[in-house]
Amino acid sequence: MDTESQVPEATAAIVDTIAAISTPPGRGGIGIVRLSGPQAASIAAQLVRLRQPMEHARARLAEVLDENNANNEPIDDAVLTFFAAPNSYTGDELVEIAAHGSPVVLEMLLRRSLDLGARLASPGEFTERAFLAGKLDLTQAEAVRDLIDAQTLTQARQAASQMGGALSRRVAPTKQSLLELIALLEAGIDFAEDDVDVAPKSEISRRIAELNPPLAALETSFARGRIVHDGLTMAIVGRPNAGKSSLFNRLVERDRAIVTATPGTTRDLVSERISLEGIPLELVDTAGLRETFEEVEQLGIARSREALADAALVLVVLDATQSLNQEERSLLAALHNRPALAAINKHDLADQVSPSKAMPEADSTASEFGIPMVPTSALTGEGIQALREKIVELATGGAAEEPGLLTNLRQQQAIIAARAALADADRANENSIPHEMILLDLYRVLWALDSLTGQTTPDDVLNLIFSTFCIGK
């Protein structure tokens, strides 16, 4: 069967030259206009006056010419870098003109490029051309976008690892083993008339069993990869005056929420985005949960319950100097099957109240409700680091950092499809189905793995992926 029939066409079909401003809108020290295509060098030569001829992978000083000046007086100084085909990011001729970051000058360069025959690039078109030219696979192309969008150093590191082909390298051994099994079965069919048993049932079963563990581990990696990529929301809830806002401020490491000794100070949601061990986390401080007749506080509590329902993680703040009330017991019981933990705050004051009035020890409370408990003190900082570690553990499900993680739903769905097809092949083999039918399932596994890297990805999926890129990349 032809597994290359859906591979994207090579760049031979590319006959036009595209141009775009590759730096963000606004003023800056440097602004870059990028051109790619067969006319990139000739167009660029009409935009600037070079002090030396263009040379592959060499930066050249240049003067940006004023289009409205009859004497071709320069309007700016620039640095032009030329990359000859096929040794460029896109596989075509590629020119980058780095001028001063004046929007007026950059717009002039772009407009003149279009007048001289270039076309305005669509979002992600430079990277799409790199993909079509075989310079990078689809997981690497997606990592380019992820690196641009990274908000934490961990996100940037993960994207850089993917750009280096970490995910492709992780899949490669499994794909090679799959191809060897397919070749074995194909050979068995070829020799069927000679009654040669090339692939006995036990051998097929063994080989299929060897393929599943790496695919299962890859699917499991999505738990951490998605969280590092997208982040999570954590709602901080509890009774009034338990110290929710104080813990919130401790976690964000600044006085973001107003803190007073008066219960019910927080009337509305207060949110802040932080990074815990590289994981983006949206913290939401909520109004204290209690019965009240005050209209404004009722609205705040209603929003708190909405935030509690929507959050991926829940941090319940309990007061170590107070025994659990019915509202807290109901809340903890309701969170039994959700990702949640509790901070027993004001732990530094627990010894100052009688045991009958204080909250039970953390271990006994945790065993009663099945939720991890961390003794803390927002005032002294006691237990704050342990709380951060517990939050990270809860967010990642204990999944370890590893190279080549699945980071988006498209990638996860490809691996799920591969594992499902592999299970079908295993069942067919166990039921002594003819090898021709087992091969159909194995080719489904191969197509699913190819879709991960882009070898069998339909054009509409490619268009959807690259349309999420910024213009000029």
C-alpha cells in the first residue's frame, strides 16, 4: 500500500514570492521585513543599496532607499541577510532586511516589495513552506508557534526540544519496528503459495506487544505536556477570614489581594497568573463561602461558586484555629473526586487555642476526606514551599519531565488512533484472521503515526494549524 500518497507536495509548486513584516507591530530598535521565493533577492536589491554583493548566509550593510526621492537618497540604514535556495528556512531564496523599527519605514519596504511583484504572506506561510520543503516536520512546525507563544522558561525549553525533533525521535523506533512487522507480513503473503510460514501467530503477537508500551507512555505524556503548554486555573476557596487572600498573596509573591482582619473583605474574584516550576497557573482568589443577606457579598459568593465549578484545581483554605463547620465539610466531601488539596492555614496559632475549638490534625482530616492537607502559615511563610510542591504534583498528576511530550490535542488523537488500530490488529491475530486483514489494521497504525509528523495530514488540517501562526513566521 502506498503510504506516501498523502504526503504534502514539495516546493516545486511554489512560484511566487511572499513578503511580510516579521517583527511585532509598533516601534522598536529593530524591525525586520522578510521575503521568500524565487524573486526575493531581485526584489530586495531594488529596495536597498548594498555596500557589498549578496552572499549566502552573510549579513551586508545596506541603505534603505526613499521611493519618493528622485536621487535615491537613503531614508534608513539596514542590515540585509541573504539565504540561497535550498539552504534557507523555507527552502526558497530568503532575504531578511533588518532596519530601524520605524513602522513608517517598514510599511514602505513592504509596500514596495508588493509593488515589485511579491505577495503579502498569510499567517504562518514561511513556516508552512519550510514544512512543505521538508525542512521540518509538523511537530517541529507546531513547536515554532509554541516557542513564540511561550510565557515561561519551561514552555520555551519544551518548545525548543520539540523544534529539535524530540517528539519525532521518540516515535521513530516504534515506527521502524512497525514497518518491520508490516514487511514481515507482506513477505508472508508473497510466499503463501509456497506454504512458508514466515510470520507465525506467536511472533506477530510478540511484536505487537512490543509496540504498545512506547505508544502508551507517549499517550500518558500528554498529561504533563498539555499542562505545561496551556496551564491551569486554580480556585482558592474557603470560609471568610481563613486566610485565602493572604495565601494568594504568598503564592503570587506580592500584595495583589486586599487583606484585613474583617471577614468578607474579598467581594469579587481576584486573579493572577504565576509560574510554578514552569507550569502556568491562573490563581483565582474568591469571596468567603458563608450564608449572608448582604446583596454585594451574595453576588461575590455566587461568582465564587462559579469559579469553583470551572477551575481545574481547587485549593481549600481551612483555619487551623477553628473546627470544621458544615459548609466546609460539605465542600471537602464534594471535592473527593476532583483534583483538590487543602491548606490548613494559621498553623502557627493552632497551639494557642483549646483542642476542642481547633481543627483536627492534618493527617486525620486528610484520611477522612481523601484530600491532601498541607499545614501552612501565610503570616510566617511556614509550609508555603510544601504547598507549592503539592500544587505542582496535583497539576501534573505526578507525571515526570521527559523529552518528546505530546503538547496538543491533535497529537494526542493521533496516538490514540494508533493504539486503537494496534489493538484491532492484536485481536485479529488472536482470532486467526488472515494476514491481509491484520495488515489493514497495521497500516492504520502507520497512517496515525505519519499524521503526527505531517506525512499524511490532510490539507485542511494543515491550513488550520498554520493559520494560528503570526504573519511573518
